[in-house]
Amino acid sequence: MPSLKHRESLKQIALLHLRAAVGSGDADFRDGQWESIYQAVMGNRVLVVQRTGWGKTMVYTISTKLRREQGAGPSLMISPLLALMRNQEDAAFALGLNARRMTGDNHGEWKKIHEELQDDKVDILMITPERLGSNMFLTKTLPIIASGIGMLIIDEAHCISDWGHDFRPDYLRIRRIQQMIPQGSSVVATTATANNRVVEDIKHQLGDNIQVTRGSLIRRSLQLHNFKMPEPSTRLAWMAWAIPEHLPGSGIVYVLTRKDADLVTKWLQYKKIDAHAYYGGTEEREHLEKELQNNNIKVLVATIALGMGFDKPDLSFIIHYQRPSSVVHYYQQVGRAGRGITDAYGFLMWGEEDERIADYFLDNAFPSQTEIDLVMNALEEADSGLKLKEIMFQVNLKKSRIEKVLSLASLESPAPVINERGIWYATGETDGFQIPPERIERLRKIRSDEKAQMRQYMNHDGCLMSFLQHALDDPSAESCGRCRNCIDRRDMNYLPKAEKINEAQQFLGKKLNQIFVHKKWPIADLSDHPIHATTKIIEKYQASWGFALCRMFDSDLGHQIMRERTSGQNYSDGVIEAFATLLKNRKIMPSYVTYIPSISRQRQIQFLAQKVADHLGLSLIHAVSRTPNGSRQSDMKNPILRARNVANAFVIDQPCRAPTLLIDDITTSGWTFATVAALLRYDDCPKVIPAALMIHTLSD
Amino acid sequence: MWPLSEDTNEVVLLCAWFAGEREYVPLGLQEYNLLASWLYQHDLRPRDLKDLSYIEEASVATGLNLERLTGLLNRRISLGFYLEDWKRRSMWIISRSDDGYPLRIHQHLKSQSPPILFGSGEPSLLGIGGTAVIGPSMETAQLNRFIHTVTELCIQHHSPLIIAGQHPISTQLIKSGIELGNSFIWLRPGKLLGQPLDRPCRDAKASGNITLLSSRSPADIRTFSEEPEIGSLLVAMCDHAIYIDSNELSMDDFNSGEAILRSLPKKKCFVYRHDPVSSLAESLLSNGAHPWIDEEIAIDAGLFNGSLQRQIKQNEPLIETTDHTGTNTKSSPPSAEDLSGHIHDDHHSIDSSEPATKLSTTESISQNGVQGELFD
């Protein structure tokens, strides 16, 4: 047991590090900060539950600094988000620590990082939880540091708990790893968003002897507002008004889907606002974070990918374009703003699509047992392993459902499936594999309760900040005196002017409804036809960009088209006129109109095509007919099966040797358009322009 | 087997390679034996090495570098990552300190027993014995026919096949055996233990008919040919061996032939001859191995005498064990308790009251020239 004197001298050293890091000679530890550092340095397990901006990063960076000064090996940090890691690199740098991250976006640096690890020049190595399962990490990286990981840091530790709002299956692995790490090893876990139940669960997972530091979650600088705006166009118009005129500084607009991130960004750009889209898979995420940090960007339009941990003290506003899935998510996201400034704003809007999107995520959170069995059987029957595409070829499920099954199954221990270099294998443990129904039911209930709590928040007429604190079991919850309800502006009118809304409506009509052009078949050798001779669709066989009247759920029109389609009756004059007007306005100038023959709605589509041809003053050509091959395309759940299903399903009866408009009522994956367009073009059609009444969204 | 015992945790930290250790090389067998001997003399167990003062004492007494010992034991956090991965790949780990360590290996190899065994599949197969097949790397039609015969015989006599390596002939043996429903112990390089299996092996594993075994960790990146202890393990596991002589490149990467030679005449060996006879085959034959003429003659000469078939005929249990006091107990399948109380060099005394059908511990220790001592 170290003496008090030793402890005090250690504290003085730690304080010097803190002051150096924050650049202030009179900075001092916050309540619980030094105690957490001390426990970590002494080889104990620590859980820090503190609001964002409290200084959790200081706990593990200073602990690492002290441990390194004592000769310990580097700290290994597991953190779920890139944005977080980039911030942490900077925070570590301020303490003279070399923090390096090995993530999917910096492959090129891995060799150098390995060299630095070998030379003991890395103080904190940061990885994502997904990286833990990679062969590369276990065989190349971990061995270099095997003999001396000084400390394990688990950031956003609430992800460990499946009681948490943001449970991540990959954190299961962390849970098991830390259970196998003997006592006496330093482990620091941090989170800003854990209620009592989650804290207890984390304690249980990390060992009941873990030391917990917990503080108040209130952010006094934040002024919270929430208001209902059902139509996307109204919300777009409001943002175009509020951001340039009423919100100084820079901020973030949160959206639920990537599609919305692109849409909102394009709108704001159209309105001359310096906006950029940010979501998983965007190549320039790091660049965008830096630009926002340096106030070179007015607004980032982001999905949850820019959530936990992004630290910009002077971020002045957060706008939610749609309702987040839980109050805790909301707290976490809105908490990005106002850390280092006295006034910041959080605007939460909710629209008519929010409930549907929330239900979609809830319904799709877990695969069914039938889906699990289908995937397991395919792998069991395989002589060796299967690539994802091969599984998709055999199993009629959406790609995302197959991936979900594989992801959950591969995280079991023992795992019924494993992935080696991109190939999935059954392990012999597949028999009877299931995700316990009671667990699914419990998690669904948690998510459903979260959704209900979010609705409560939207309609809450008391202090909004206090509501958030209560939701997180913050014992110090109190009225903020700043939110919309505290300052009694519940009658505030947020509605933009009608002409602004009209402008946004027109924008939506144009931007949303382009039909994507496929440039590659999903797999090779779909048929013997020359159009399938290469995986790449040869340019002379490709369709042009096409147009749709609407997307399925974006407007009343979408619902009307769906109703008319299901009725089996001909589409109404109103729908047809709107469609024809759209096509006229596009100035695409085809010479012919033809259509995609349908198994079950041939008359309906033929009528639609005839009417469009009449409106446009063009001839309708019955150019395409169906072969006996192929089933209903809507029965095919993934793009590979869709592409395969239509590969041999059509023949050209009459070539169209001039630009042709190709009509269908609904398009989902676009493979039918791609296939028929390629066949038409193979038969000398110089241009094929797809056109559909509606694009089906939220599909693969 | 999960979670690992505290003792095994420490033994894995001391002896297992986690891929490319550079700074601190894990302890080899003889080094570990030095340490185990010191622990035994001081009535300590591996788990006591969590106490730095014991490590310091052990270092002084054994001459093992203190920094190296602490460096190896400091791999605790990394160990968590590897254990998680190995468990997820349905592997198991047994150390010499565990009661479940296979008795056959202890009896045959004594202090040369690997400190840790890594495995996958049905562990109870390790207590049954079987027929080791050691042979050439290349298949021929004639060899395939012979292998088929051996496989059929093993099934008839309830004798699992024990093989090593990755050569076509091993694959042929497994394929042929699985089709006929035989059981296998397959000694493989550690790094292949957690790798995916093709469907026949996967099915055999799922039905409990295959055990994969290695003395090397799945993270050990050293080459296969550096795993000579596999030969000794192969012989230790078997009741008898069939040596397939050949001028072809041998599949015997692990000196299994040499290992069986050392075990003669206690283990029966049959040599399937090739013309010209190799020098090793000649040595085997001149030291008591039987030439394979046909299966009838081989059986008359004692093939399968020590096998399960004989035990079943005599209504004996699948495994013969002794309890802590040395009294014979009979049970099936083996349990941790069943397999305890023998030559647990890390903490138990020698039990010399082995059944007659088994190798006498005292005898075998004498053979090693360390009469009455646990460690050599």
C-alpha cells in the first residue's frame, strides 16, 4: 500500500500534467478526477460517469502519463467512433503523449504504427471494438505490445451494457476480454450517458470492485427548444432561415439516415450555407471534423456517426432534423454544444416520418429465428466457407439481415460462425444456435420504452434539461431556467413563411427522385447474354439517369400511388398527369415510350405507359416481353437475387432505335431497369431513360 | 475448462507464445520444469507467482532471468484478448496443473509432458488411446487401400485413429475415417487449431468424433517443423502405432518414428514395409516392431490388445483411473477428478500404484534416470 506521502507527490505530478494540458497554471482537478486517476495508476478498475466536457479524457491520459513514467507499457484504448479518437489524439498530444489509432481509414499508417510500437514510441493505441475481432490485430498488432499493455481504456462504456441505449454487439467481446483479464490490471471505463441500471450492469460486467465516480449531467449553457414540424419542407425552410440569420458560430444538424444527410446538405448548400454531409463511409470525415473544429464550416449534417466524444468547446448549436431514437441519444448529441461557451442552442424538430423510421429500426434490430436458420443452414451445407455475396446468392434475405445474423452469431462464444479473410465459415457449433427470445424481447422492450420516453420528452411542458437529467438518473436534476419551457415561450411560432416552404418543396421534388444508374452487376455471369459478359456494365449498355415522381413515404402522393397500385385499378388521371408533367419538365425528349412488362400488373403498367405516351405525344412500343424465367421481383430480398431474378426474365421483341423512355410504376433496387435498359441498348437503342412513379425507400 | 484455473492462467503467461514475442521469450519445457520443480519444493503453485517476492525467489533459485519472468507475467491484458478469441473459436486449454490434464501424456512423457495443451473438439477422446498412424506424405492407390483397411479395423476395434500433420495422406485418413464413422485425435500446429474446418471434419467435430490437439498456442507463429513435440504426443496418446515406411518425403515432420522407436517394446508398433526398407523401419523392426503382413497376423500379434475393444469385451470402463489415494476407480467418460492424483508435477506427488496395463510411473521415471524425483 503506497504511503500518503507517495500519493501526495503523485498528485502533485499529476496536477502539473493537468495544468500543462489545459494551458492554465491555476487549473485544478474536478471532483473525483484525481481519485479516478490514482485508482487507475494503482492498477485498479475505475468507472467514470461524467457529462461530456467534464474531463474524462484527462483521467486516462494523465493516468497513462504517470504509468508510462513508471515504466509501464502503452495503454490500449477501445473507442467506438473515429471522431472521438481524433479528439483524443489531440488531447494526448497536449500531455506529450503519442496517441495513435488503427482504424479503417488509416490503413496506410499501420506499418509505421507497428514500427513505433516496436520502438515503444506509442503511449496510447486506439482501436475500434470491431478491430478486436480482426485477425490482423491479433496476429500483428497485439503481439508487439503483448508483453506490456499498461492500461486498458474502454471509452463509451455504456455500450457494454445491453440495458444501455447504445448497446453494441462488438462490445460483447470487450465484456468477455476484460472478464478474462486478471485482477491487478489497470482498467479505466468512461461514459457520459449511463443511468443507474446501466451503471450497475457495467459494474457487474467489469467487476463489482470497480471504483465509480459519478457527477451532475447538467449543461448550463444550453438553451433547449423542441417543436413539431411534420413536413420535411417546413423543417428545411426553417433551417434555411434560422442558421444564417439567428445562429452564430458553427453547429451540427443531426439526421437519422445517410440519405437525409445528403438531402439536407444539398438543400443548405443550395441556400448558400456552408454545409457538409458526415456519416459512416464518407471519405473525408477526418477533414470535415478538422474544418468544423477550426470554424471553417458553418454546419455539418451528420448521422449518429458524429455522436459520442466529438469535442468542440465552442460549438454553438445542435439541430435535430428528426427525432433521435432515445432521450439518452438526444442528451449525448445535444451535449456536443456549449461546452466552452456561455450560450448554445439545441433545437429538436420532429416530423411525420420519425415514428416510421423509429419503428423500422426497432423492427429490424434483431433477426428472426427463421432468418438465423437460413443463414446457418447455408454455411453448414457449404463444403468450406462462403463469401457474403455467395450467401446472398443462396439465401433470400436482405443483405443487412444476413449481415446482422453473421455479426451476432460471430460474437457468440463459442461462435457458430467465424470470418477468416472475408469468408464466413460454420464452426460446427451452429446446431440450435439462437438468440434467446427472452433477451430479444427484453431488448425490444427497452427500445420501445426509450421510444415512448422520447415521445414524452417531445410533449413535456416542464424543464427540458431537467427531464434529460432525470432520464439519466442524475440526482442533481433541477430546472435550467433557460429552455423553451422555463422561459415560457411555449407559444413561440417556429413556422417559416409560406414562400420559403414552397421553395423547399420544389427542391425536394427535384432532388429526391432521381433513379440511380447501375454501373456494375452485383455478381459475374448472371446469364449467357453478352450484356452480362463482364461484371462491369459496359457503358454502351447502361441506362441514363432516370426520374421518379416521388419516394414511397415522403409525401401524400407516395401513399396515394401505393393505394392505387394495391387496388389493381388503373392509375388515376391525377397521378398520371403529375408524372407526365414531371417528364415534360425534365426535357428528356425521347422518341418512344416502352414499359417493363409485369407478372401481376401488366394491364396497370401498360395503361400507365400508354397514358404517358399520349401526354407526351409519343408512340408506345411493346418492345419488351417476359420469358417464363424469373419470379416476382418483390419476392427477392437482396440485390443479388433481384439481379439474378431478372437476368433471364426479359427479351426484346421490337428494337427501339431511338431514345426511349422506359416506364415502370415502382423501382426498388433498380436491377429491372438496368437489365431491360441493357437489353434494349444491346439491340441498338441509343439511350434509355428509366421513369417510375415511385422509388421504394428503406430497402437494400 | 473455462474459465481457466488460476494456475493455468500463470502457466499460459509463462509458456505460451502470443505470436512474435521478441523481448521476452516464453519458457521452454526444461525452463518451465526448473520453475515447476522450485514451486513443488516450496509447496507453491503457479498461481502463487502473482506475488512478486516469489518470482524473485524463483528467479534466484532457478537462474531464470527476473525481468523475463515478470515480463512474461505482465502479458495479462493481452492474455485476455487471446483467451477471448480462443474461447470464441471453441478451443480449450489444459495445463499440467489442471486435474483434467490427460493421464496418458503424463504417464508416457512424465516431466517431458508439455506444460500446456491447446485443443478443440471432444476432450474426452484424449483418455481413450487409439491407433497412431505414421506415414509418408504422398498418397498412392496402394496406400489408400491400406489406409482404408486400417480405418475399418480401427472401427471394428473401437480404436480412434491418432494422426498428425497436414499431408494428403492425413487428409485421406481423416476422410476415409469420417466416412466410416471413426473417431480421431488430430495433432495439428497450434496456429491451425482455431482455423475453419471443411465440412466432414466440422461434422465430425459437431458429433464429438474429433479432437484437435497441440502443445503450441494458436497465436504461435513459429513454423510447423519447429513443433517436434507433436511426435512425442502422438506416441504418448496411442496404444499402438502403425508405421508406413516409404522412400517418399516423409510426413513425419515431428520425429514420430523416432518417438515410437524410443517407446518400444512398451508400445506395439507395426511396420508396413516398403522396398527398400528405410533405416528407421529397420531400427523399428530390430527393436521389437512387427512387420505388417496382413490384418489377421497383426491382430494375433497384439494389435488392438490395449484398445477399447478389449476393455469393452472385459466389461471394463472406458478409462482406467486412480483416485488421490491411488485406488483404482472406474468411470466413463473421464472427469477432472478421475484424472487427478497422478504425476502432477506442479503440485502432486507421484502415484506409483498404476494398473498393470499402464506404464509404471516408477519404471518410466527410472528409464529417465531420475528415480524417485519428479523433475528432470
